[in-house]
Amino acid sequence: MESERTPLLRKASPIGSSPNLATQSSGLQWDPVKGKKAATCVLLALTLERLAYYALLANLLVFLSLGGNTPKEAMTAVLVVGAIAHFSALGGGWLADGALGRYWTLILGLGLYVVGFSMLTAVAGGILWSNTHASLPQLYIIFTCIGIAAGTVRANFPSFGAEQVRHGGGESVRKFFNWYYWCVNSGSLLGVGLLSLVAQEPAAVAGGFLAAWGGAGAGLMLALVILGAGKPYYVVYRPGSSPLLSTLRIVHQGISGRWNLRRSSLQRSPALSSRSNPNPVNSPSWLDYAKMRYGGSHHDSTVEDVKKLGSVLLLLLLLLPYWLIETGFQEQGVHLMIGLGPDNTFNIPTSWLSLFDQLFILGLIPILNGFVYPALDRRGIRVTLFGRIAVGMALSLCAAVSAGLLETISMQHWHDGHHVEQIIHERKYNASDVSVLWQVPQYCLVGMAEVFAGVAGLEYVYSTAPKPLQAVAMGLLSAVEGLGSLLGTALIGALSPAWIPQDRDHFLGHLDYYFFLLAGIQGVTLVGFTISLIIKRDSTTLTAVLPDSSQISNLSRAPNSRSTRTTVSNSTNTILSLWNDI
């Protein structure tokens, strides 16, 4: 089990206690001032880390292309960095939960980040290798280093930051995750915006990338210093035994126990089998067979923790279509008119359109935190996590429909003869005369969806996953998001060239069908998610209202007793409470 070492929590003192200390139900006190300082250090370090990561993803393709690498080689390198970052988060979660703890894992990850960007800066300066095709195998050492560092810190920043404020209650946790998303998008806005502008100036590209990678490395060093400076304020937990290995053993024992039971039941007569399980509703689940009382070797609480992790994984899989929505936006953007001003003298970099997503998030989160949520709380209106996720799913569906309608209009304009040829990074693209700025609404809808579904998903993973498995759960979140990107790539490959042909034949395909397909998938998922919530609500109502067998027995023996009236009163109050929650 984890134990707590922190200056934030102290035994409650009934005499002369500070007004800034909030007493918890556990008898401990939490200092909100120190908690705010701790969370601020975490969020500042997060912003600088995300700046470096998104700057790399947005500009690595141009950097490698300038060295003579083919577009396929450059695109593959970008995908490799992203894939390593997503899937190595599971390893970062295991390292934190079972070996080093979250704080020291973050320190290790940021240190590895600094090493990777220092090497990349040396490449840009011609000191170490080069960005040419001949040096590409050596460059993958750098990409692997940065990818592992990104996954390691990504699995631990959310849970470590939330630990600093969780003693302040659910509202403090909700605010933290909203500001967490705000800082992620602030870093993305700075990284993508600044370096894309540098990459657009051909005469200054080499020096620009030298300064950019060096600046990103300096930012990561500053993040390391800030995170270390906050050490006196942090809530730090010692790691326990390896939770991931324990989880795998529980799953194995549950499967083998259930299999052995089914095999033995087949050898019995039907009558004997029915008598051995008279109440199938209360029969144990397959994971219960890992418990000691069912022949396993694990305590009940440990198995129940793994069940919670299963519910987290189920929700993450339901969010897969949500992460697919934005996959075709940039492909659509290069075939819309990017020129602005008289005679199209200024070309908008297509990567800048994604900044509207970040800008919308940066504007909406403070409004929700400062005005909307407090106003709803004062009126007694609860916005549940599942409700926010459903709203996010609906908004992402609208974004896909918006993209599909825009593509339909663009194709109609091109077929009517309203087409242009434009050069993007020395490559010619066929485009319609529909402005790329018409993509802004769909990016804004995606931003709104992230504010609701993305933030609520993070909060749900943190609040539902058991403490020994929180970093692993965050690693699962990252891995499933990476799986969504891979599925999007596979879906595009399956639909090519019928719907998504080569760039020169773009308007002979049907990218609009692809967006409408994504909208349909998201719609089916949203309907299924809503139905599951209704079923869960109804089953919770019945479980809370109906008395168990012992209560029924007592009622039958004493129908006019006081306990009868108490049971009925409690059931009525439960119904009213659940109805208000809905």
C-alpha cells in the first residue's frame, strides 16, 4: 500500500487552528494555500513540457524534409514519435505506481526530455549527425528518447497534480482538471504557433530550428527546475508493490477459476447444477474467482480495485470515435483556398487552423470555471461527469457533420469550375475557391467537445481508478488515444483510393463521405452510451429501493413494526434523491 509523506496534511488541532486549514473527515487538515502553490508548480511545468512536445510534432516533418528525407520518411518519423509517446505511458504509469512514485518518475521523464532535445539541438546546429536520410537511423535514437519521456510524464502529470488538491473536495479536483486542459492547450498554442511561423520563412529555417529546438530544451530545463522547487509543498506518496503485475494475476485467476467452474458444472446433472446456484442474480462475476473465498489468492478489496479499472477501460473504449473526428481536417484544409488579402498575398499555414481549437478551449474553460459551474452549483444543479462526456460526444458529432457539409460545398464549387492551384511547402495542390477559414466552426466545435468530454474523461479516470493504479489508468488513457489515431490511419487506408484518393485526384473522391461516416459512428456510440446510462440509473434505483431477502423476511414477520415504516421511508427518500440527481 502507498503511504503519505507531506507537509500539507497534519493532525487536527482543536486549539488555535489556522482558518486556512480545512479539516477532513479523516481527522487530517489540508492547507489550501500550499495546495494551490503545489498545483501551480505542476501546471507551469506541464505547460512548458507540452510546448516542447507539440512544437516537435507540428514541425518535425518540415525539419526532416529540409534535410532531403522523403515525405513518407518524414511522416513516418512523426507517427513513430506520437505512437511511442502514447504507448510508453503505460510503462510510465507502472514505473510510478510500482517503483519510483509519481514525483520521481516525473523528474526522470523531464530529465530524459532535456537529453533528447539537447541532442536534437545539436543536430540542428550540425554538431551531432544531421537531418539527412543517411542519419535517419541515428535520429530515431533521439525520437525514441523524446517519445518515452513524453509518455512517462503524460501518465503522471494529471494524477500527481490532482493529488495536490483532492483534499479540497470534488470542486477543487474539477477546477484542477479544467486548468490542466487549459495549460495543455496553452503549450500547444505557443509551440505550434511560434515554430510554424519560423518554418514558413525559408531564409531563416535552419537558424530558426536551431533556436527553436534549443528554446524548447531550455523550457524543459525550466520545467524541471519548477517541478523540483515545488517539492516542499507536494503531497508525495510512496509506491507500493507492482500493481500491474498484480492486476494481470487477478485477471488470470479470474479466467481460470471461471473456466474450472464451468468445466465442473458440465459434469453434473442439470438438477444438481440448478440447486448449486439457486440465485443466479447474486452469482459472482468472473473476476470474483480471484478472491480468497472463491479459491483465489487475493483480498476482496484488491479484486474490486481491478473491477474499477475495468470500468475505466470500458469508458475509454467508448471514447475511441471521439478521438477519430479530427483525423481528416488537415487533408481537407490543403484543398481549400489558403490565400488571404489582395491577390492572395498571404497564405495561412494549414496547421494554424488547429490553433482555433486551442484558442476556443483557452477562452471557454475560464468562463465555465468562473461563471457557469459556480452559477449551476448555487442553483443546486449538478453537472455529472457522464453528462459532460455525453455533451462532448454530441459536439464532436456536430463537428464531423460540419466538416462533411463543408467538403460537399467545396467539391461542388470545384466541379462548377471554381478551382485554384496553390503551393504548400513547394508542393502543388488542387483546391476549390472556398476559403480555409470556413474550417474554423468545426475546429471550435472540437474545442468545445474537448472542454466537456476531454476534461470529464480525465476527471473520471482519476476519480474512479483506485489510488495504486491511477498512473496506470492515465497510461491507459494515453494508450487508447494512441489506438484511436492508429484506427483512424487504418480507416483512411481502407477507404483509399475510393473515398480518399491521391492529392491530385482529391475532388474525384468523397472525403465528405468519410466525415459523415465518422459522424454516424459517433452517433451510434452516443446513443449506446445514453442507453447504458439509463439502464444503469434504473438498476441503481431498483437496487436502492428494493429491500434484500432479510428485510423481506423481517417485514413478513412484523408488517406493522417501526422498522417497516423506516424501510419504506428510506426507500422513498432514495427515489426522490435519485430523481433529483437525474
